[in-house]
Amino acid sequence: MTSMIPRRLRSPLLIALIALPSAAIIVDQLGNGAAQAAESTNAPGLTRVTTSFDVRHAAAVLKAASRPLSGGFGRAEAERVSHEIDGLKADQPKVWRFDVQYQGRPQPLEIRALLDDLGMIDLDFATSAELAPVLRGAVDAYLNSHGR
């Protein structure tokens, strides 16, 4: 696999990223020095769930993420965000913020999308430590069921 990468571009990190499946999911505690986009204003202590996949799955991933929530980010909001993602230009991130309900309690939800030139999207969800694994499970279940 590395023979397809020009020698000047080879690095252990790049090779590791290429070797990852396209739907890699990473959870990271914000506020621990992790890099954040300038557009993001996450409060420290939120947990971030990061996904990367073909943009054609964005609408379905957002709908899957909305299912565990009882309010604040439902099907209509997922469709609106998906529609706005369809209009994004490559390398121009966009952030949406919602106050959602999970198990009867209010939770913050920030969604950040970044599209690349190849039609892949980085879709990040930043929320409470309680809700993050639920969102990760919903997103992971969809992507794994669709071979991503």
C-alpha cells in the first residue's frame, strides 16, 4: 500500500491514516490540548465523536444520530443539516449547535462538518460524556451496516 504513496509524502502518520477504514471513529475529550477548528467553540469537558466517510452517507448518519434523542435534533434538523452539507465547498468547515434532550435531560450538541476534494466528510459530534457513546454507537451501527 505504501508503494502507491510518493516517497516525499510518506510518514508514519499518513500511512496509519491510509490504513484506517474509511469510517474510523475516534472519541476524544476536548480541553486536553486536542486540536480544534477555529470555528468550534466547544466548552471544555465535552466529548467529541469524530467520523469520516463518503458524503453520500451524511443524511443517513445524521438521521441515525438523531434517533436516540427525544428532542432538539430530530429528523427535520438532520435533514436541514444534511441539505446544508450538500452545499458545502471543500475545506470550508461548518458548525451547527443544538440543545437536545437525552433521557429527559438537556444536553449540548455541536456538529461540525468538513468536506474534502474527494467527497469524504469529517463529521464531528461534540456533546456530554453521557451522550457521546450513544451517538458513537448509532453512527457506528449505520456505517458498519453499510460496509463503511
